[in-house]
Amino acid sequence: MTKKEWFGSSLNEECGIFALHKVVDAGILAYYGLHSLQHRGQEACGIATSDGKRVLTRKDKGLVTDVFDKAKLDEISDNAIHALGHVLYNNYGSNIQENIQPIMVRSHQGTFALAHNGEIVNAGQLRYELEQEGSIFQGTSDTEIVAHLIQRAKGSMAEKILAACKQMQGAYSMVIMTKNTMYAVRDPLGLRPLCLARLNGGYAISSESCAFTIVNADFVRDIRPGELLKMGKEQFESLQFAPERVPSICAMEYIYFARPDSDIDKINVHASRKACGRELARQDNVQADIVVGVPDSSLSASQGYAEESGLPHEMGLIKNRYIGRTFIRPRQTDRDRGVKMKLSAVRSIVSGKRVVLVDDSIVRGTTCKRIVGHLFAAGAREVHVRIASAPLCHLCFYGIDLHSEDELIAAKLNQEEICEHIGATSLRYLPLETMYKIMGQSICAACFTGNYPIPIPEKNPLYDFDRA
């Protein structure tokens, strides 16, 4: 297998998890927590709850506010003191009902619900082996594979989870909920975020700390890489199943995915993006009139650029708040249409101006090309594109939905060619060394460097299934 094409699991996800343990009104609060994580997945969502005696779940395709009307919330909220919620991003071809989380397992051994964020790179081999041993799958997600691994292992639930973790390679933040116990686990490298808070005598777990604010939870700490937390009726236990290390958090969490008000591994997302913008300005000498950021994930960086350069920070682009994120739309045709509907240039602001356009990244080039075109159509004299990250030119195998390097414009064209392709007056990226300086030397930057912290297995030629 070459690194130009990925043959792993068909569910490449950048999802969100929110859970509550021993908290009154857990079902309702989980709804609010998931709403705060909606930016991490817009295809489907689900909530499982427990009153300490039984586990109920409701899930469906759609946004949190669409799926959970009052009737559904009432069904799962009655006396619930534990809850596990999930928002899902599915890639194209995998948006099926069976992949919606939390995944439920009911057996004579008991019931548990499972939610997962990340990508198991050896999922294909694991699924093949499980099927050979008699496991039957309903969907195509990594999460269902994890559920089978847990169910087939022996010992206590904590021992079963740890046995599953030993077989998995890749990125995973997971929460498992039984009728009265909650387990939270983060992969040994800490590639995906997961954090802990206290709330009304109980606990909250979230992919991002921003979700704690809406439920008035008090942030405690990030789950450590290679750590399993067990929250029972009375006990709180931490099990370190891999050596402690500095997290190799995905750089794209800081650059694009996470909300600006989140703190991930002790670094504030807004502050890191703003620092990237400042460094862009320090390393630039372009003559311009105004700075414009691409809403929303680039506004922190554009603010930093404007403050450092002394140029006015203007709202030259307006975002339609009712349109979802174009990068995480499964199909290219959907992304193209979304760009048209999503952003419009403010003619009275940009007309006759030399514009510095700050964006967080260039992936396929579709969005950036259209935005540059919008600005010129609105009368901009010049558009100087400044990217607050390094060129994205390698696949991510740990949870970002990129299937082929052919999708990545920086893998095919050099900087000058990209500039010509998007129609910009000039183009500059933030150097990788500067990213390390701001975000930490331990971040996973494989999509920029091609250096993968976890080896990528070859495709199992005997393993394949219908992904439609």
C-alpha cells in the first residue's frame, strides 16, 4: 500500500463526545453539551442514558436540535443520572443508520454504550479476524469493532477495555457507560482530545472543554495519554495502561477543528491561533490596507495578524450562520455548493482595497479559490492570502476525512502554482517550525510532514466489504 491511498476503515471521523456521571438531569445536560460540540460532527447524533438500573438510547441522522425534540428528551431523561452523547461526522459512503453512536451492546453479561472519536488504523485486520471468529457486524464503523473487542474479552469491564486497547493501533478517545459506571480512555499517544470536569458532585467528560461552560462544570484536567478513568458508584480510579508522555495532539485541533474557547492539553485554541497570526505578520512585508479573516476558525489568526501588522481588522466576509462547515461535508459537490451559500464579500469594505486574507489552511483549494474570487468580484485591488499553518500535503490516518493525496492541492502543486490556481496576488504559509514553537514540539504534524507516529498497516487482501 502506498500512502497515496488509504484502505483502512471507511469511517474517517472527527467526532465529539460528551458524558455525565452521577449528575441529576444528565439527559438534558448531555443535550446542551452535545450542542456545544456540534462543530465536530453534523451528520448524526445520539444520547444514551441510565438511571442506574437500565440503559436507554435515542439517536438519528441530523443536528442535535433536529434529532432531540422534547418527546425524545423526555424518553431518555426520566431519572437519568448518567449520560453518554456523541455527534458524528461520517465520510461519504458511510452515512448509514447503523454507524450512529453511541453503539449499544446488550447481552447476558450486561449492557454498555460506547462512543468513540478517532481512527483505528488496523481496523480492517481486526474486523476480518473478528468475522472469522463469528462476529456479525451491522455497520462499517471502527466503534463497532471496538465494541466486539470489549465484549469478547474476559475479566472485569476495565480489564475488557484494556484488553481491547492493547489490540488497537491508532487514535482513539472513548467513553464506555454501563448502567452505573463510566469509563473514559485516551490512546497512548494522546492524538485525540478528552478532558474531565466536576459537576454537582459528579463528573463530566468531553472532547473539548468548551462544552463544560454551558452545563456549569468545573474543568479538572485533560485525560492523560494511555489513561483509563473508571468512575463507579463510589470510587474514582485512574489506570495508566501505557507510559505517561506529553500528548501528541493532532495539530488540526488547534488549527481548525476545536472551538476557540476550548483549552486542549493546557493550550487555549484561540490563543494558539492568534499567535500563529502574529507570527505570519512578523514574517511578512506585504503592503496592504486591511486584514480580513475567513469566518469562523480563521478569525483568531486574522486578529493576531492585524494587531501585529497594525492594519485594520475588517469584516470583509460575512458567513451565513445556517450553513455547515464545508471541509467536513462528505461529498465534493456538497462542499462546492456549500462554499457558494456560506460566504459573501462586503463590497463597501473591500472595494479598492489591498486585502490580506487570513485562512487557517488550504486543503483542496476549492474554498480558498472561491473566496479570492468573491473578494475580487467585490472590487478588491489585491488579495494576499496568508495561511496560518504549513502546507497540508499528506494524508491523515488518525481521523481526518482525506482519502487520497490527490485531494490535497499542496501535494500536487508548489506554492507559486497554488497561488496561481486560487487566483491570489500572493500566497504565504506559516512555517512548520513556527507551528511547533506555538503548539509544542510533541504535536502530531503527520499531515504536514508525512512522518506518522503510528505505522500504517498494509491492506488485508482478504478483507473488504460493501461500504455503501
